[in-house]
Amino acid sequence: MKFAEIQSLSASESSQEGRLGLFNMLLRRRVSQTVESLGVVLPGNAMVEWKEKNNVFALSPGLHGGKIIAKPDTEIHAPAPGAIITKPLDITTDAVIDAVAVMPPSASGVLVTVRAGASAVIRGCTFEQPGDETSSHINIEDGGKLVLLGCVFRGSATSSDYVVAHAVGAATDVQVALCYNKTGNTLFTATVAQVSRLTITTVGAVGNSHAVTVDGVTGTHVVIGGDTTSTVVDALIAALAAAYPPAGPLGEWPVTLTDGGANFLITAKVAGTAFSISYLGTGTAAATLTTLQPNVAATAIGTGNI
């Protein structure tokens, strides 16, 4: 206790009991100030982003609330084991999350959301959903970016949702490496080949035409007498193959064509690599183009940088 503080004591505070109580109060205050100056967040205290950027929080062991990260380059660390965040994290800007556990006591939806425009690095963390929760552990919006390194995923009910889910456009912006999935659900998105189907609905009059364009290469058939939906399909497949042969000067043909009578399937040769396709009929010639399976690009697995 400083001399000035002693001089200012009242009569009751000057007693031994009063001095001891005041001393304890000042000690607690200074311990609190020291803890705050070090960036240490005690259980039950809020993580407040006082600065416009570069806020750093060191969570002490115990239970902590969730956080909406709104200031750029915020970092949340757990210097010692046992720091548990019990509510979701919402990352709206660049951030680093390090060595914490996110374990809500009851179902509360997605544990971590990375919003569009945010880039985050999460390393050495444990994420555990309650046994009745079917939501993903982590979700990345289109335009968000995330690196996951050495994380553990536990809990959750059986679900078709991926543990790490993201919009289709975010696939190459999500990096997953050296993680342990103990949930029983699929960790991240796998590649799926695009499949489209073209069905001839009206052959059209003689002289009408059917044209199909795949990745900028067009095959055309002009209707002749005696044509049927099946012969038009055969002719279109032949025209596409002639326009873009398997080993042609433009490179490898990106799709396979499968004759189905009145229709044919167009399937990407490489899963995760999309192709463009369009149809144009003249006169009364008509067809329907259906996407049976959209292209799905896989989550990157420990390759590249964001």
C-alpha cells in the first residue's frame, strides 16, 4: 500500500481489520490490472476487442463464453490446457484461434462460422458437439477462407452434413491438414463428377438443326428425312466426337458421352472439374438439358496457401 493511500484512510479503515480489507481490495485490483495488461482472460470475463486491430486474448483454464470476432487480426490463444469456449465463435474478419477447445454443453448449432471476406487460421483446437447435434462443427461461407491444422473433432449425432462444411465456391480456399475426425461423420467435401443429360423431345422438320456445345466446342446435326430421337442423339454424339476428338489438337476431351436412346449423358472425366454445356435448336427442333449431378470440388487437403 502506498503512503498516500495510508494517509487517506478513515478511522475505521485505519484499524487493523480495515487496513487488511483495503489492502486485499487494492491487491485484487492490481492483480486484475496486471492480468489485463498481459491479455489474460479469466473464466467468466468477456473477450473485448478494445483496439481497432491486433487484439490478443490468452484464455486461462476454465469456461469461457463465445465471441464475435469483429476487429482485424484478433488472436485467441490458450497458453495452458483447459481453456474451454462454451458458445459458438463467429469470425467476421481475419483471425487466429490457437489451442482452445470449443465444447458447448447443449446443442447450439455450428461451433465456428467463417464469414465471407474473413480469413482464419485454426490450429491445435478441439471441437466437440453434443451427442444430439447434427450441425457441422465448422462452416465457411462463400468468400471465406480457412486453414485447419492439427485439430480434433468429436461428438455429434449421425449426420449427412460434413464436419467441416463450406459453400461450393470456397472449396479451394479451405485447407485441412493433420486433423483427427472422431465423429463418425465425413470430415470434408469429396469431389463429385458433374453429370448432365440431354434429351431430344422434338426431332423437328427436315432442315431444322440441333446443336450442343460442351466447353466451347459445338456438335451440330441437321434433321434429315426419317430421323428419330435416337438417330438425332447418335448424330450429335458423332458430331461432338468429330469436333473434339479424344486426342485432338485442343487437348484431352474433358467429358465422356453415353448414348441412352432418346438422350445421352455427358459426364466429366475428372471429378471436381466442371464443364459448361448448352443446347440450341432451330425451327421446331427441341431438347431438354438436365443437370443430374452438379460438379463438387473437394476441400483442399494440406496443399497451397490462402
